Amino acid sequence: MESINGSLRRLQTDYVDVYQAHRYDYQTPLEETMGAFADIVHAGKAHYIGVSEWTVEEIRAGAALAAELGIRFVSSQPQYNMLWRVIEPEVVPVCEELGITQVCWSPLAQGVLTGKYGSSTVPAGSRFSDDDGGLNTEHKFMQPEVLERVEKLKPIAQHLGVPLATLAVAWVLANPNVSAAIVGASRPEQLDDTVKAAELVLGREALELIDDTLGDVVERDPTKKFFTVCWYGGRVPICLCRRFSGPAACGTGSPSKPIFPTHWPKTCSRVNGPIEPQKAQESDTGQFSIPGTLLPRSARGVVAK
């Protein structure tokens, strides 16, 4: 209750329409989380509740408890875009069944679907530029074959008379289970392209052409989760995620160079098999560890996009 009160005070309002849980809290019983939601809704501080990046099992369990507590569970906030479609096989059907809609983040695939990244060009200061000003290709979306396919989307956008960014957001909104797309901008004028998407209706032919153009670079595996468990030793993160497989070293920043969301993670440790956050364990010395994973002694764990 203290958290929602602080938010309402900063927003200078008496209530919010939707109050969402960010990620699933494996350290807190679901009954306690949903009970806190119910207290907030019954106090009139929020009308509805939602979640972010929950699995189908977690969504079902949360929806059942919400019904018992007399509150409405209305939204799921996953990553969803032309390149990342892991919610389609399982999350979307279950949410349609339960009356829950998607409020999608990263509809532009972190800027990749604006078409600004070429095979040899990178905008200065962009999130995928490396320390030498070149293209950092370690991210899943920055693989050469992905960028080549994205480049081939530009003629489709041109035929429709819109920028590629508009096409990308309109594609997200074309999913009947999507109620909104969350867009960001580093400059106000960038919003001109994204807000136009609300007026662009894509027909079946355009949607099929997009699918054919992107082909097998699209990720559809529902077991994949696009989040990073960041383990901090001082200010240096070591990132463990389910985006990739196979071991690799990583780490950005240093104790003398603070880490901000615009800078990290440019690279991630890649581990074999999925990492389950609920398996993270804290030892007597206050260290967090995941079975089979080596972490620095000074590590502390947080989950971040």
C-alpha cells in the first residue's frame, strides 16, 4: 500500500486504472501478492490489475485468485514484436480464454525494427553501438541474418506509404489480443512515426508478406524468456539469460563507470539450458547462486529487462 500511495502522490491523482506486477515474484507467495492487489483495488486506488512476463501457469493461477478476491485481472505486459513472438503459442490463447489483453513492450525490437541498423552502419550513441562506434552484434536481434531480413521489410513499408517503425507497431496492434503497444523515444519527433500506427490497418496479404520476408529469424519458442538476471558484484553486472545457449563471457561497465539501462546489458553470459529465477538460492554468507552456475562472491541478484 505504501508503494501505490507514493505513486499516486507523484502522479497527483487519486487512483490509477491498471496496477501491474512487474515479473513474477518467486520470493513471495502468490496469495500474498494477489491479496495486496485486492487491498489496493478495494481501497479504490486502482480499478484493475495486470502482470508482466508471467508464464501461462502463473497467469492462470493469478486469474483464479483474482476471481476469488473479487478483482479484475485485465492485462499482461510481454515483449512482442515481429521478431519476438513467443507469446503466440500459449500466452495469447490462455489470455483470450480468461479475458486478458496484451500491453506489449518493445514493439520496435529495441529500435531494430526502425531499420536504422545496417550491416555496416550504426547511429552514434545508440544502444547497439560498441565502444569503438561500430555495430555490437552479440544481441539476438543484431545478427547479420536478422538485419538482412529487416532491411527487406522496407519495401513493404514504402509500398504502404509509411516508415518502417509505423509498420512494426501496426503489426503488433494487428493482433486481436493486443490492446496497446508501449513505445519509447529519445526525441519527440520519433513519436510521429509510431503514433501513426494506430491508424494503419494491415490486411492479410501484408501480414503474410511480412511473415514470408522474415522467415526463420522470428523467435516463436514459448519456452524462451527475454529477461536477464543481472548479478552485481560492485557495479559490474554479469548477465544470465534464456536468450541464448552455450557458454560465453560477458560484463559491461566498471566500478568507476556506473551502469544505466541505456548502457546494459550489451552482452550476456550464455548458459546451457533455461535459467529459472525461482532456483536462485541465497547462502549463509548472503551470496546468491544458481545450481550449476558460477557467480562472483560479491554477487547480488536482481531481475531486469
